[in-house]
Amino acid sequence: MSINRTMSARRAIATVVASLGLGTALLGTTLTPTAGAAEATASSVARSSTGIPGAVIIESAAFPGKILCSTPADDSLLLKTVNTRDRYCQWLVTKGSDDEDNVYTLYNPAKDQVMAYTGGNEGAVVMADYDPSQRAQEWSWGGREDWGGRALQSFMDKGQNVDAKSRDGEGPTSEAIHTRGWRHGHQRELTWNTVTL
């Protein structure tokens, strides 16, 4: 892990947190924004009375109206019906690294944690305290598919994609979110779109 990569990610998250007036203590680590710190990279930086400035929601391409949300009770992520007032469903997308293209950290200010992959095929997607040394906390977007969505891939294992599908049926999952490999006939459930609040 390069020092520059670690410092860049820390500066990017610190800049976002400071700009929101959330203070500079983030995830148990004191971060100080510095001059020239990286800006948040989101679909837009539009302000909304119902949302966190610069935040996006992440909507399933297979199940429109279902979005990726953290939970206040534990470290799991769930699909919920769109509610733009639910801050547990709002994400700040920050550039994860200067030396890697298309690498992001997905930070949830309501939870004050980032999204992370636990590893393995069909591994859980959880919320965790930010640790710049953890590649499991970095994500990347696959190419845009003809139906409009993009795979949300673990940067640690690009073969694992965030899965919106129920493990027991064809509909959206009502259980904790996991990953799944890209398989013929079931790709749409692995794709997402960011929507600016």
C-alpha cells in the first residue's frame, strides 16, 4: 500500500466530511483536510433539502425503486424501497486512489462508515470503520451494460459483484446483501445505477 494512495483516500474522505460540517473526526481516526485535497467524486454535487449535499443513492438496475442501504442496527446492508429522506441510503462516492482509475470508497455519513467486502464467493457486503490499508473497502464500476446498469465490483476481487437478487427466488433480496460472480443469465441483478439526490 503506497503512502500516497493512503493519504489521498484519507484527504478525500476528510474533505467530504469537513464540507458537510460533520467535523474532522472520522471513523475513530482524526483526519485533517489539507490544501489541494481531493474532492468527492459523485454523479453531482447538487444540494437537496432531503439529502446530504453531494450524495447519491445506488439503485438496482434489475429492480427499479430498490436501493442499497446501510442499517442503524448492525453492519449489514439491505435493499429498501426508495426514500430520499433516509440518510442510511445516501452515499458519498470518493476517489479511492490517485494511482488507480475507477476505484472508489462508498461512505455513508449516517452510519459514519464505509462499505466493505468480507471476501470469498457470495461474501457479505458490510459496513466497516474506514481503514485505508483495506482493499476490501474499495469498489469499482464495470462497463455500462445495454440495459443501462453497471456492475458494482469489489476492487479486491473484481469477480465478485454486489448482488440484489434473492438467493431463493427471482425477486429482490430481503436479506443482507452479498456478492456473486458474473454468471450467464443473471447479470442484471448485479448491476446498479447512481442517482443524484
